[in-house]
Amino acid sequence: MLFLPYRIDLELTKIPVFTILICFACIFIYTKQYTKDQKHYESVQYFCTQSLEKQEIALLRNISHQDVGNQCYEIFEGIRSAVEPQQKIADLVKQAEPIGLFPNALDDYNYIHSRLSNMYQRYKSRVPDSLTENLAYDPKELNLFKMVSSTFSHGSIPHLIGNLIFFFIFASSVELIVGKITYVGFIAVVSIGTSVAYSYSVRGLEAALPTVGLSGVVMATIVALALMMPMVRIRCFFWFLVIFKVFRIPALILAVWYVGWDLYEMNQAGDNSAINYVAHVSGAFMGALLGLYFLIFRKNHLREINSTVG
């Protein structure tokens, strides 16, 4: 079941400059991601299948405690993404199974450490970074730059298109209602706030995944618009299995549906979802704060705009 918005019944004569710029920025960044990531994965494939000797693959299996397969990508990208790569190498060597070539454990450790360090340096020199991984926000590391860069990065073309459709429909109206300066500050605060909320929600969880996407900002604009202009109609395509219709739904009802669905999905998924529902819900909360501010302190401004809604 899905409601896909395609138009808002609100005539605002100005151009939403920053919303358009953000859309173009997301598209530009994704084209760079796609180009660089393709080179990254091609280089990974070649290095891990053609550049390693049998003994080196066997050593990687000892380190990962696997009897089969090639753990090249997981091990070397884990080292590359670590805050201290040399410490990560040391930790991997400590957990490796002994290879049994030396009479004492220290010689065994030094041999594995030397071989792994050498392989990693070769990997690093031959395999370019993944731009997506460089831009993504890792919740285990409070990095202000990545809080922002991850917001405008996306994991796939459908992810990008879906976010931009929702973003443009709702954010363009929010920009024109609240003004450009407030709007830009709002986008920045939500980008940082949703990242901090995600970090807090997964604290102590080593398996927490890095995140990318504009979804938290999208939810913030949906809820902000719904509170400021609750009765404005959003035209949506609706489909469920083989049923397809078009509805004009009040913004408030649509926002309640989206937020409620995210809360339900977050509760069902627990810690096992690849979707960052915490960003969605925390973004909705921050959008509600903006909407309430305008309801309380700028109600005359909202009353004037709402009077134009048919």
C-alpha cells in the first residue's frame, strides 16, 4: 500500500530556489558516487580474485575464521574505514588462528602482521575509495561533515528519485512559507539532528550501519507543512496490489499516515532494518517543532497563506 504525492494544491508565486538547488546537488553528488563507486567495485573484484596468491587467501581465512570463500573485501575495507587502521590490523592479527609455522606465538604474530600489512598496502594503492562510504555517516563516530554529506548522498537511483519526489513536493512549499534563511537553517539543523538521534539510538551496537539519504529531512518538511497548513490538499497516486486511484488528501492526514507507518515499521524491524527509521521519526519531530513555532509566533502569516487555499 502506497501513497505517492505528485502535486500540492497551493499556488505560491515565488520560486523555491534552495529546494531546487538541493535537488540538483543530490543529483550531482549521486552521479559522482556512481562513477567513483563503479571504479571502486571493479578494482575490488580484480584485486580480490586476480591479485592474491593462494597462501594469501588462506591467511585471510585464518584471520576471519572461515574455511572457504574470499574475505578480502570485508577485511581490507574494514581496515580502511577504521579510525586507526594500524590498530585495526593489530586487532585482526590477535584474533587470527595460528598458522603453525613458527615455534612461538610471537613469531607467528609478527609473520601474520607483516603479511596482512603488506596486502593492505597493496589493496589501498590499487583500489580507489568508495565515495559513498566516504560520504556516509557512521553512527559510531560523531563527524559533523559526514552528518551533512550523508544527507545529500544516496544509495541507489530509486532511493534518490523517491526522496527527491517527496522532498520537492513538500519542501518547496515549506521554503516559500518560512523564508529562505529560516529554511536553510532548518535543513542544516535537521541534517545534524537526525544523525545525532541515530547515533544515540544505536549506542553500544557494534553492528550499526552507516547511513545516507535525505529521508529525515523529507519527513521534517512533511510534518512542518502539515502543521502549518493542515488542510492543504496533496494529490497522491494510491495503489494496493491491483487497485490504483488518485486522491486529494489533507496534508495533516497524510503526515499522520507517513509518521504512523514509520513508527510501525521501526517497531517491527527493531535493530535489523537497513532503513534508518530513527532519522525519519526524529526528522518528523523536528519538523513538528518548526510547524509549532509558526503556529504560535507567526500565526498571522500562516492565516494569510491559508486563506489562499481552496
